[in-house]
Amino acid sequence: MLDGKKTLFSGMQATGNLTLGNYLGALKNWVNISDDYQTFFSVVDMHSITVRQDPAELRKRARTLLTLYIAAGLDPEKNCIYYQSHVTGHAELAWILNCFTYMGELSRMTQFKDKSAKHADNINAGLFTYPVLMAADILLYQADVVPVGIDQMQHLELTRDIAIRFNNIYGDVFTVPEAYIGKAGAKIMSLQEPSKKMSKSDENPNGSIYLMDDPDTIIRKFKRAVTDSEACVRYCDEQPGIKNLIDIYCACTGKTAAETEKEFDGKGYGDFKLAVGEAVVSVLKPLQDRFADLSGNKDYIDGVIKGNAEKAQYFCNKTLRKVQKKVGFPERIR
Ligand code: TYM
């Protein structure tokens, strides 16, 4: 508990172009609930290098992502927005937690299995221990709440297991975090293959809406979205394409699935797809405009980067010193 508020941590990888899934599953919820918490939002660039990156491109994407956090509505005066690689505590705690995590646990992680299948020529140790770094991110700040999409739940469960294991040995060191999953949009699927999640790394650009897509592109992608031959806007597992479009519509408009079914009762898929596209444009356009303004303000963004990294380091050192003492590292001499 800091300043009488519970603590919230979340992060996003600076890899690929951010999608509507990242926005509706995570970023939008961050903004909605941030006022109720002491918050830390990290651009997790250390996670990104588990897959080979072009250095200049990674730097550029990291800055874009950090700027997007602010454009989405997170005020950096109130929310600690920073680059993971600027705060040394993440790597330091990750090492310690590695020694409290089992190989068997890590081999069961579905993201590891997926990514190692995709990058068979580079199954590095970092890819394997990635969830431990994620646990360190969260536990460093004693986070009570971690808003994520459903795909991160397995990593969050592991974080909880590691925290509980550590606490059982050394006493109450870590807060055991809870996931926060939004009411709508927690798992946005590909527009082309509704059985697959919408992903930054999808090879088919028509499957994903990117946060920087212009309105025409967004509408065109929704018009092309894969549906079915039922010709009925109904929220059910048998119609995965339509179900996904309803999820997107609800997450953008705040309506429920039942209200949406009623609104489009008797109307064709063409009308519905257009309405979903327009709802998405009305959510993304203001974000894109704010992003364009902020990107031109280099000094302001530089100030955020510097000031918030120092703040994050200060908070994480508190946990780190405690953990280092618990595991038996010698005291520092001042
Ligand atoms: P990442 O960068 O893949 O995704 C960032 C956030 O977006 C959510 N998300 C989605 N939500 C709904 N539908 C989708 N199709 C979709 N795709 C992505 C993710 O669930 C996530 O919340 N390992 C994390 C980053 C991370 C992290 C952390 C998160 C590192 N340390 C500590 C929370 C706390 C990741 O790769 O997310």
C-alpha cells in the first residue's frame, strides 16, 4: 500500500505494431482504473530481446509505445511510466526468483511452447525464463493488481506461485497479486482466423487492426472480416467471427452483447461490420491525434523517461533490499 492506495503494475512489449487486442485487452483498462491505484506501467523492452530484434527499430518502438501510453490517457505525473531496461531492479530480482522457479513449471508455459515453435533457430534461455522476469516486474512493486488480457493469465498464476513459495520460506515478503481482466475485450481474435488471437506478429495484416491504422484501412479490414453464413448477429461459440466482432463492438461502445444483438436484429452483416469499424475508428482516432501531438514534443517525453525511471528505481529498491537480506546476501556498508 503506497499513499493509501493499492498498487497496480502492468507492461507491454515493444515488439511489432500494437493491435486493437493490446488496446482493448489491456491499455484501455489501465486508463479506466488507474486513478484508483498507485500505478507502474512499464515498456518491457528487456522481454523483447528474447526474440531477435533490430536495435534501432526496438529503440524506436519502445519510444512509440511509451508515448502511446500517455496518448491513451495515462498522465505521467500520476502514473509511473518507464522503460524496464532503465530500472536495474528487474534483472536483479529476476535472478533471485530464477532460483525459486522450477524447470517443470517453465516448460509448461504455452507462450514458451508457441514462441519456441515459431523461433526454432533461437530457443534461448531468456525465452525459457521470460515468465520469471515477468514475475520480478510485478513482485518488485508489491503489486496488488495486474490488468492483462486472458493470454497472460498463465504467467500471472506462475507469479502467484513463486510469490507464495518465497513467502512460505521467508515470511511475508511479497504481495500476492491478482489479475484484473476487463469485462469486454479480454481476448480479441484475428479478423481473418477467429480461432486465433489477434497478434502483433500475425503475418496476415488483414487479421489485425493496428493502433495506427487510418480510418479507411480500419473500415476496409472490418468489411473483409471472416464471418459465417448464418446471417444473424448472435453472440455464440458457433459463430466465432461474429462473436469476436460483438466483443469488439461492446468494448468500444460500452454496450452489452444482448443490446448489440437487439440493435442489429434483422440487419445484415454488412451494416454490422460497418458499425463495428466506425466504433473502432471513434476510439482510435483521438488516440492517434494525441500521439501525433506528443511525438513532436521531444523534451517533454525525455523528461518523462528520466524522471519516472528514477521514481521506479526508488520503489523497487525497497523490495529488492528486503529480498536480498532474506536470501542471505551481505549487508551493504555505507
Ligand atoms: P504483450 O506485449 O504480448 O501484450 C500486452 C497486453 O495486451 C494483452 N493482449 C490482448 N488482450 C486481448 N486480446 C488480444 N488479442 C491481446 N493480445 C495481447 C496482453 O494480455 C497484455 O496484457 N508478457 C507480457 C508483458 C509483460 C507484463 C509484465 C504484463 C511483461 N511483464 C508484467 C503484465 C505484468 C506480454 O508479452 O504482453
